[in-house]
Amino acid sequence: MNPENGKGSINDLTWQMAVTAILLAICVASQFMKNLSVYITGPIVNLCLIVAIMTVGVWWAVVLAVITPVTAFLITASPVMQMVPAMIPMIMLGNIVLVITACYFFKPSFAGAGEKLAVKNAAIAVCCCIAKALFMGLTISLWLLPSYIPEGTPLREKLPVFQTTFSVTQLITAIVGFVYFYIIWKPVKKMVEKR
């Protein structure tokens, strides 16, 4: 089956749904640790998005990209997300930016290089991460947060921290997610090929 066009047997569809469900479960488990550090949860979610792209295709990765901000909100909704719930669709779109850029730029380059760590692949991965962080930085950090957190509130005093979280931190966690991907891809690929 070609996961890009969604055509294939029922067994392929069942397998794709199962892989997506497993990746979602990993994301949800990591989100319970969000209060410990975003540097635990963020890289794991980004890793799962990249693994989804490589194993089940872009559309399933988009499904994961849309669901994970909702589960994060339900599990550990931060005060800033409760005050500015419009952040949730922007986080979804930021994840989709990573998914689309990784699918159409990183994946072909990675496959073309024999799935090895090449400078070109690493540079493309970093560019995918920059695209996500730039999108979230512009929409959340520079637009939503300053516009919707009222002046004189305790959250407004923390605005610079929130702005860093939804820009620079997004870049770092996405890059770490790609590093994790390079570490685990060979054994994951072997499991995928055995199905």
C-alpha cells in the first residue's frame, strides 16, 4: 500500500490505524510528564509525528498532529491555554507544518541518502523545525498571547516566558525529536518491515 494516497487493503488500513494509535498512546503518556518539563513531552510528540510520516504516511501524521494538542489540553491544560484556547488550533497547525515539510522535504532526502545521517538531511530536518517554530512564534507568541492576555494580570507578567515557550522552545524540542528519530529509526524500520 502507498500510505500517501490512502489506497490499499483493509489489513493495511488496520495496520495504519494501529500504528497511529500506538504513537498517540506514547504521546499521551508523555503528556502526563508535561508538568515536569516541556523538554520531555515536546521531543516525544515531535518524534511520534516524524515516525508516523515515515511509517504510515502524511495523512495519519496529520491526524496525530491534530489530536495531540487536544489531549495535551485535556491532560494538563496550562493557565495560559485556558485563557487563550485559540492557541490549540495554532498548535495543531504548527504540528501540521512540521508534518508537511518533513513529508515533502525530509522524507525524500532521507530515503535518497539511503536513510543515513547526512549533512543535507540534517539541514533539511532543522529547516522543518524552523518552519514549525516560526509559524508558532508568529501566530502564538507575537499575535495571540499579546492580544488576548489582559494587561495587569499575573499571566501578563509571564508573557516573555510564554513567548519563548511557543517559539524557541518549539524549535529545540522539534530538533531533539529528529535526533531521537535518528537514534530509533533502524529498529523501528525492522519492525515495520516484518509486518
